[in-house]
Amino acid sequence: MSARPAQAKSVATSATKRDAEERRDEERTPLCFVADVDGSIRHFLSLVLHGSGIDTEEFADGATFRAALARRAPDLVFLNISLESTEAIECVVALGRHGYPGYVQLMSGRGSAVLEHVKSIGEQHRLKMLPVLKKPFETGTILKILQDLRLGHPPTAAGRVALDEALSNGWIEFWYQPKIDLRKKQLVGVEAFARARHPQDGILMPGAFLPGATEADLIALSELALAHTLKAALNFAKLGVNLRPAVNVPVNALIKIAVADIVQTYIPQFEKWPGLIIDVTEEQIVTDLALAAGLTKSLQHLDVKLAIDDFGRGYSSLVRLKELPFAELKLDRAFVTDCGTDKVNAPLCKTVIDLAHNFGSRAVAIGIEKASDALALVSMGCDYGQGFLLGQPMPEERFISLLRQRAASQGRQISATRAPDPRGAARQTA
């Protein structure tokens, strides 16, 4: 009789351990291997994957890729087939030899026959081969693959919640999108975006909690955004990456918030203060440029500057001005979309970029989703860019994970070339 309770206890302990292991497996961050000789493709895929809540390891050659398989099996592999397909075949065979249980996504700019040949070899080794992916491809293509495989963040929810409820329950959090210097292909800043993490509905976009919000709630949200974004910038700086953050603040809230007091509490914590950008929408500020000038002057000593968001719709009312009190003019996405191919959008986009430069402001393109548009923007002289092509908004911990990966990747490259970059991690390539 005495053995049974002990046996039951043993079984219960085993069950508890098993449940804990299963929970750890469920909570484990997915991992993706990206193997491609083209560094820009590796970085692009890593940005998209990190933004979707997936860790990545990048490989420029097959040898390091195959060596990494002994350490950990990823959930997904992006494997490029270059002009010499032998190396890709060796990688596929190595995956089969390791009994790799995840998915393999082949990609190449070569003909379909070569892709199908390598795919068939993978199938012979009982690998889960996804339909082949021809280059070039867009961000949406990658997101669709992740959605089909149910990897990464679940899609944003369609529920609604009142902003005051979200604030009082602590559901509001801030995600960060990379801002890229388009010519240098370097990470130069981040923009904060509010999200609500509802306990039942999941992640909610601003459209689910901002409509109907009172002015008091918008002020509270703006103060929270400033504090969280400055904390995040401080955490990025501790990694050696000094990024100027941007926060969207309604003009009505901006004139009532003690911006200077909030900023001054954080400046001493930075070894090098990166400054701050406050985005205001064109429709809210263009009719009161005297207010914008006053705000700019009052915050100048703190290196806090204003930027016009969704710029371009009120273009005609600004053309005759000699100056604007804004550090950045962020082009309305209506001008950016298809600017590389649309004969109407292209000249409009170039005109708005030139106007920004005439005012001494930087031109920032938002909503970049196509490589053709990014290339066109560079040729037009656009300074910075944001969009899913360059990196989607992601939680702070995901952004930090991306920065650490970039630092590690840069370290590996330095070791390989034995030519250290004295400028350090602050010049991270996007």
C-alpha cells in the first residue's frame, strides 16, 4: 500500500516535468536559417523575420550553414541556389542526413528547372520542401509563407477596445520600426507605434483603440509613448547603437504635455544623447506654422525636432514659403507607392523630395514595400525610408534581438577579414 502513493507522486512529477517541457517548446522563439551569398538578401529576410517574431542566423556560405546544423535545428530554412548549385545540393543533403524536421524554402534568380531539380533532391531525402521562390520577391510573399506555416506573431486581431480601458489595464505597448538611410543602407533611427495587447483578442492596431478617445486619454497615451520610447532608445544605446527615435503626438496633446521635463529626465542617462523627433500630421499643423515654429524654438536646446507626417497633400499651400520649422518631411505613402513604376507618382514624389530639400529638411519615404520603389527613391535623392521592405514594426525585445544579431554578424565579418571597423556597432547596416 505504501508504494502506491510514492508511485503516484513519481508519475505526477513526470507529468509535471513533461508539461513544463511542452510549455517551453511552445514558448520557444522560432528560428530560421538564412543562407545566401548576397548580404542584402540575408539582411532583408532577417528584418522581415525578426519583425514577425522569428530569430535568424545568417550564412554567407554552405560550409558554415552545414556546421550550424549540429548546434540546433531551425524551424525554417531559406536556402539560395546560386550559379553553382552544387553547394546548395550539399546543404540539402546535409539537412536530410541530420533528419531535419522543419521546412526548406529554396530561392534563386535562376531558371525554374534548376530550382525544381534541387527541390526533388530534398524530397528524395524526405525533407519538407516548400514551393520554390523566384527572386526578386516582396515582403508580402515572405509574410504569406510565415502565415501559412503558422510561424511568428499571430495576425493582428480585429477586435475593439476603449483607449481608457487599455491604458488603465496596462495593455498598451510600443513597437519600433527601423528608419534607414537609403543611400548608405544604414540604420539611423526608429519610429514608435502603439499597440494594445488584449488578453483575449491579442494584438490590436491603433484603429481598434484610438477612435472615440478623449483628449485626456490621448494626452496620457502621448506621455506614455514619450517615456517608453526614450527608455527603448536608452536600451538600444547600451548595445552601442545610438538611434534617434520618433514619436507621433497629436498637436492638441503636444501643446499640453511637459515634453521638456520628460526629455530632461532621460538625457543624463545617455552617454551620447541621440535627440528626438516628434511627428505631427500635416493637416493638424500646416494651418498654424507659427505654433510649429514656437514649439521648435522651445525644444531646440534639447535637440528635440518636429517632423511633418503624411506630407504632400497640402503641398500647394507651402510652395511659396521660404522656410519650414521641421527637421523631416515624411512623404505621404500615396506618393511612395509605385513611385518606381507609376508615371504619375514618380514626378510627384520627386517634386515633394525636392521641396523638402529646398526647406533644408530631410525627405523620409514611408510605406516602402517594393524594391523597385526603394531604388527609385534613392535615385530621386530621398534621404531616409521606412516600410515593410526595410523592416516592419516589432516589439522592443525583438528589435534588440535584431541589433544583437547585427552586432554578432559584424563581429564575424571583422574576424574573417581581420579589418576592424573603428566606428563600432553604431554603424549597423540595415
